Amino acid sequence: QFKRNYIYVNDLCGIIKYCLEQGIEGTHLVAGPAPISMAEMLDTICAMLLPGTKPEPRPGDNGFDQIVVPSPALPGGRTFADALTDIKSLALPSNPTLQNT
């Protein structure tokens, strides 16, 4: 399983805001704090949002790790599990599946 360090969009927005407030310019790399595989992401989604379910693995193309080393000048982001916790807390009452887990 290849790994990536995806960033949560709310964390990216916070980093952009931070750069604007601090006057940070130039090119900077941003990334999530911990590399995670797609299988790990799906397992975490099931555990946190769909208890009692498991993802069904399917064969796919070979991939490769793509890990970005983020700029030390920027604040860090949340782990995938922490991002899911935030998403769950923001879920609308019209979606009882996310509210009741």
C-alpha cells in the first residue's frame, strides 16, 4: 500500500489565513502530518463514521509513496482521524448517519 500525506481542507484554509496575517510570501509546501494509505483511510472512515462496516478491498493499479515535507515556516495540520472528528462535528442534523456515530 502506497502512502500519501493528504491535508484536510480546513487546515489548508487555516494555513492560507496564517500566511496572509503573517505576511509570508513565496512558495511553500503544505501537507498533512502523517502519511497514510488509502486502506488505512477507509478503515478509519468505517471505524469512525460507519461502525460495524469494513471496506471491501479491490485490486488496483500499482502506486508509489508520495510524501511531501511541509515548510517549517507554516503551522501543522491535523491527522486524518482528527480531521474526520472535525467533519463529524460539523455534520448537519439532516444527516443522521454521521450524527449518531
